[in-house]
Amino acid sequence: MYVQISATFACVPAGIYRIVWQLYLTAETAGLRDLILRSTMYQRKDTTHRCQYDYRPTENHLLRLPKGQVVDLAMPQPIMVLPEHEYASVMAEVLSAGFNWKSNVSFVTVRFETIEATL
């Protein structure tokens, strides 16, 4: 199964943020690997310059997550929108990096958490 899921957070004000994905894994989840969690920030009025971060959790990390409940998977790299940019748009994506099966996993939601509101 090829996976590509995305969400866009528009007009994010200056501050430091974290992207958190919520997953639901069943007890039968197997072969969950080759996933890339990506965040891309586009500065105000400038879609050509962007900051992009990729996080590729290890298969062992994903398979150690609790089964049968919704769990959080936070991206380790924070998003920083600087005051001189006023605001930015941020895209969060899940991509498949290989042709391995991704079964019995549901991406429930993605959220944007504030770490520090002002810089």
C-alpha cells in the first residue's frame, strides 16, 4: 500500500511548534516500516524558500507503540516561525519511502502543539 497523507496549517503566527501525529495500531500490525514524517514550512509571501524536515522512525520504534489504542507520535524537530516572517504556512505529511506493506495502521489526526508562543 502506498501512503501519502497531508495536512496544511495556514497562517501560523511566530512561535515554536511541534507536529504530533495520532496513530491507531491493531494487534495484527506487521511490516510497518519505511514511513517518512515530513514537515515543510513556507514563509509568508515566499513559496520558493522553505524549511523541510524529514523524520523516519525505525521499525522497532513503531512496532513498540501500544496496540489497540490511539497513541501520539511527535516529530523531534520543532517548527520555528520567526517574528520577521510574521506568519508561515506549514504542511505536515506522511509518505511511504518503500514498497513494503503498511497494514492495520490508521492515522487518526495530526495536530500542531505550541512549545513557545513568542520569540
